[in-house]
Amino acid sequence: MQTKRSKIVDLLQAEPPLAEVRVKGWVRTIRVGKQVTFIELNDGSCMGNLQVIVAPETPDYEAITHTTTGSALEVVGELVASPAKGQRVELKAATVAIIGLADPSFPLQKKRHGFEFLREQAHLRARTNTFGAVFRVRSVLAQAIHEFFAQRGFVYVHTPIITASDTEGAGEMFRVTTLDVGAPPRTEAGAVDDNQDFFAKPTYLTVSGQLNAETFAMGLSDVYTFGPTFRAENSNTSRHVAEFWMIEPEMAWADLDDDCELAEAFVKHLLRAALERAGEDLSFFDKRIDKGLIARLEQVAAADFARITYTEAVELLQKSGQKFEYPVAWGKNLQAEHERYITETAIGRPTFVVDYPKEIKAFYMRRNDDQKTVAAMDLLVPKIGELIGGSQREERLDVLEQIIAEDPGLSAEDYWWYLDTRRFGTAPHAGFGLGFERLVMYATGMENIRDVLPFPRTPRHCEF
């Protein structure tokens, strides 16, 4: 009976000697010497490679010496202590089987490749140190998200990907249709006849699961969504993609203070999980990508988050004496440079900014008694600014109906079901949204959102 495959991450921590070890992985480098051949093998389970020692008496030695970078191998041998500096163990090969010989044109040779080039090789870039680390950290964070909510009794809800509602009211949505776009059916007036489409109305890929999650919070109290969302925004910045993932909890019986408390606990839990479970990968990022990363993550995970109002934030910025690229004025959105100044200089720790002007926030946010602001919050963190956005939701039917009636971009007919949740047993509730990719960027120090998604979707680019 064959021995089972051992993962390299386990072997690098094992105590030698170990006989009959079987590993499978891809060749990072191969060096053929006069007396022996050295192969660096990686299986993606960790950053480190396992050095394989192949002696000339090994079966098929000549073929092994012609193995190319990127080839898939199966090696059986003895794990022994390594006399070489910088590694504890190595594998003395008894047999080496070439499972998949890589063509010599394999594009990821032993040299540094730019991120732009690697985006063109997204189907192969998981084999590099940087992207192997990115996606291991992403996996740790995703599991920690479910862990956090499970510990608190939240119910995981799968909200629709196809929707007829625009949660944010921005209108930048992908249309979903089965109509022949070259020759769609027409009404007598010449307009496209949406009644003949699959859903008999215009439908789109969702920009958020929030509104659906709110309906479940009105029956299950504490729920969350974690799924893909889409924006048809024609933007090519380092922070925008067309397809991304969102985490959106909703809590019944909760106000804005409860929302902030959950968000603070959530961020701390996720950063601690990354620090505890992805230490090797974070050390790589700290050394190669973003010096000071680990110290910053530890500082945020241990901090007591501050809270200030939007009005106080504007006054703080106006009195700072700083020259900002974007002017500061009450009623305008805070920009990343303003947010970073607050967290890095003025207050020096993560900060919740609450009670924003109603004109710059979404329709569903609860109106405050001053009639000028809403019970909204943004969590600002050092280096990037906003990480989380949330609010107490407007639970009063009459107020919500008035807001929708006053907004030319909204229709009560489209939101009849949403209004029903206020009509039939309304209750205070609150929630927030966290863009998963922004979290992964923050945890790894990667500066382009395209580099924390397996296959990024951007304007005019949908490869792979």
C-alpha cells in the first residue's frame, strides 16, 4: 500500500529522519551538479520549498536532470536533517516520477516578475511566492469571517445574485437578460419589450445583499451575507473592479452604537486570525511588500477604536493647518487623504466617524432628529482610510415612504416588499458592509485590488 502524500508545510516542521515520505509538487528551481541534482519543490501549502536531493543512481536520473521549471513531480524518499544553511530538512529521493513536464516556455522562471505581467498570467500566478501568500491569507480571512459570526449565533443567508433593486441607487449595474440584444422585441411605441424577458422586467447583477438580509433580520434577528457583488463602473483605478465580495451583517434590535461595537470586534477578530494563522505569509509581506505591516495590524487589533461625529471630523480637518488636495467642507464626502490624517495623525488609531449629512448617504439610513444627518458610520483605519461603512436602518414606514417619494431615482413600487418589512412588525435594526478585497489588501499590504482576486474583472478585461 502506497504511503499517503505529505504536505510540505508539515514536512518542514517534522523531526527527521522519516522514511517512505511521499511529496507531490511543482519545480521552482532545478540545479544539476556533477555528483547530485538539487530540486526545490513547492506544493502551495506554505511559502517554503522542500529541497529534494537526487543522486545519479536514482532510476531515470538522466530524464530527471532535464526536468523543467514548473513541472509537476512525485517524489518518494527519506526526510533527513539538512547540512545546508537556512533549512532544517531535505528529502533524499529514492524515486522521482515526472507527472507533468512543463514546456520550456513556462513564463514563471526564477526571476522577479512585475505584478502587471503576472495579471496577464493569472492562471499561473498562484505558483509564485507573492500570490500563493495572498490567497492563503484570503482563505484564512474567509474562514475567520464565518467563524466570527457562528460564535455569535448569526445565521448565514445566501441573498440573490440576480435582482431588480438597486440598493445604492447609483444605477451602475450589469443588466441580466435573455433577449436577443441584436434584435430585441419591441412594444408598439418602439421601446424594448421587457415583458418578454425571462423575468418580465429589467433585472441586474446585485450590488449588495443588504436589503434582502434586512428582511431576514426581521425574522431571525442576527444574520449575515458573504457573497459576490457587481458594479458596472467604468473605472480603472487600483481600488475598483467589476466583481468583488461583500460581507454584510444585519442585526435586529440594534442601533448605531451596537453596529460600531460589532464592527470593531469583527475587524479585531479577523486581524488576529491572520496574525495567528498566516504568520509566515505576513512576514513575507512585511519584508517584501509593506514594511511595518505586522506592527500596524497588531496595533489595530489591540486598539480602542475612537468615535467622532462627521461634524467634529470636518472641524478637526479645517483647524489642522494641513493643505489637502481636496477641500474640506461640511456636506462633502471625506476623501482618503482626510481619513488617513484623522487616523494616522490627529487621533492616531482606528476611528468611527458617525452621523453623516443625509445628502451624501443612502436612502435607507435612519434620519437623525436634526433632520440634517443620518445614523451612519464609517470605520477609518491607518493607511487606507475607510474600511467599513454601515448605518442604523430607517425602520419607520412613514419616514421611509417620504424619502423614497422625494427621490426621483427611487420608486415605491419597486420597493414594495422592502416597505412591507416596516409595515408588518417593524423593529430597529442596523448593519454594515465590508468589501472583502479591501480587507485582504489591508491585511497583506497589496496595493492593487486586482492582485487580491483570483481572476479580476475590470473594464474591457474578462480573461480566464
